Amino acid sequence: MKVKNYLSQLRARQGLSAQQLAERAGVQRQAIYAMEAGTYIPNTLIALRLARTLQVKVEELFSLKEDGPIPVAEREVELLDVGGRLVPGQPLQLGRIGERTVGVPATPVPVYLPSADAIFSRRTRTGRMGKAHVQLLRADEERAPALLVAGCDPGISVLRRHLAEAGMKLVIASCSSSRALELLRENHIHVAGTHLRDEKTGESNLPAVRHFFPRKNVMVATFAVWEQGIVAARGNPKAIRKAEDLARKDLRLINRQSGSGSRYLLDATLRQLGCNSSEIQGYAAIADGHIPAAWHVQSGLADYCIATRSAAQVFGLAFVPLVSERFDLVIPKPYFKLPAVQLLMDTLNRAAFRHELEMLGGYDTSQTGKQWM
């Protein structure tokens, strides 16, 4: 086991320099740097001094870091029959009925009233970013701390759950990668999620980020690496096996909106096949997001879509991989010292978060938390 510390995050959260923390805790500045770099493990006295100075518990400052993967626990449960056949990989929710554990299929499609903070009343200014009067559902909601993130990765919901457990609210705006970067550039959000793959180089996101932010005033951190490909009906009855099948006349597509990474991938694939988009059934039909696109396939409204493996997995659908690519988080450097952003970065490096992301969505988290710019 190794010792992991959160000294730099807690220090930044309180706006302290390494020198200021060293002076207040009665230690050498070099010791602070060494602890943050992970090359020095303090004794009990220094750990207590640091915890007292930062007004946290020692356990919040230092923890044991698992060397290997989290073991997967298994048990037998009763399945609640609510219709539909399950396939391996689909998510369940568990509940206790007396001494029995019952598994309930977790639906990715909203079937209940959504969680909300306010109700729209009327517009007061039109435009792309208009203004409106709203009615608050809770009087203190406007003052509640929240981090605004835009993007399309279904796995962001896992991040929201983990941040909620730490007392931080995450507000997610579902939109294309290009739109998320636009919103970030216009200073409407804190974090943009993107998966824009450069067609010429195959590089994920960085070329697009440099286009939107030429002055390099942002930091890019990897959320996860995912597979994106063809999502087809359960059991793949239309026998969609490879990219070339996209040109078939007997298949109906549900497309993604312009500016999305999935749309870019589809268009690039069609160009490689020498196929015109006008020849594709359903090309003009749009679903705003990976999960909504996969839902159209699951419902029989389309034969296939381009989406992530995670979107296929929650419905138990067939999946034909086309590319592996990074989904990155883009954060303006002035926001990076915000306590909420520091908590987000800390969560990305937690084993429990990565484990859940891997299990639920088939993500590769080996690069999660890595900074690129």
C-alpha cells in the first residue's frame, strides 16, 4: 500500500502558498513540496500540525492508496420482473426487502419527473443566450455552490454522484462537444467536455481546443478513454459487422447533431467509403446525445447509431467498435484553483470513481486525470 495525500488540493482550496503553509505549520517549505510530490511521507507530529493548520482531519489529508484494482464482489440476488430481458453488462439498482436483496433494472431513459431547481416562467430577453424569469423550487437554491459542466459523455453522471457525496453539486448541460467549447469560450460554464478527434492526425481534442483557445489559457484533463462505434439492435439482427455496412440501403440511421464527435466520426467514415450522406436513410434524423440515440435503436425507430460502448451497454445492445478516443475536460486556468474544480480533479484520481466508470460503461481509466495543457 502507498500513501496518497491531498495536500496541494487542500492548500489551494484555502488560497495558501507553500511558504505560507510551511510557516503556519512550523515545517520547511521544501518538505511541503516533497509531500505534494509524493517523495516524502511525514511523521505523525507533522501530519497533525498540517491537519490542524488546514482545519481538516488527518484522514482527509492522507490516505492509503490501493496498489491494484478494486476486487469485484459478487452475490446472488432476486431479479424484479418489470419486463424485458437482461444481458451481461446492464446496470442494476439493489434494494433490501427484509432479508432478501432485490435487483431492479436501472433505466437510462427518464421515466420520472426530473430533478430540478427552478421552473421556467417567461423569457425577458431573446437570443442564443437569452434571459428569463424563473420560479425557484427552494428559496436558497440560487446560492448553493455548483459547478457547471457541458458535454455529452454519459459517464459524467457517475462523476456527479461522487461529487454529490462530497457535498458538491454538478449541473450538467447536455450538448455537442463543439457547443460545449463555445459555451466555455463565452464564459457561460466552468468545464467543457469534448471528444473531437482530428481526422488527419487521429489526435483527440487538442487540435480543437487550440482552435477555440489559441492563447493556451486552458488546462485539458482526461476524463476517460472510450470506444465509439456502431450501436445496433440487441442480437444484431441486421448483421452489422463493419464500417462498410453503413453504406447499405436496408439500414436506417439515427444521427447525432452537427458539431458532435459522433457526427464527425460518421462523416469521416462515409468519406472514406466514398458514400454521400444523401444516400444514408435517416441521416437528417437527429438525437441529442449518446443515450437518446441508443434509445432510438432500442425502441426500433432506427437500425443503428454512432455512439459509445457505454450507451450500448446500458440497453444491452450490440456494439461494433470503430475507434478508441479520449473524452477530455477543458478548464480555464483561472478556474483551476476553485475548490469545486480541485474536488473534481481529486475525484478523477480516486479508485472508487474509476472502478465504477469501468464497470458501468466499459471505460478505460488508465489516463483519467492526466493533464495535457
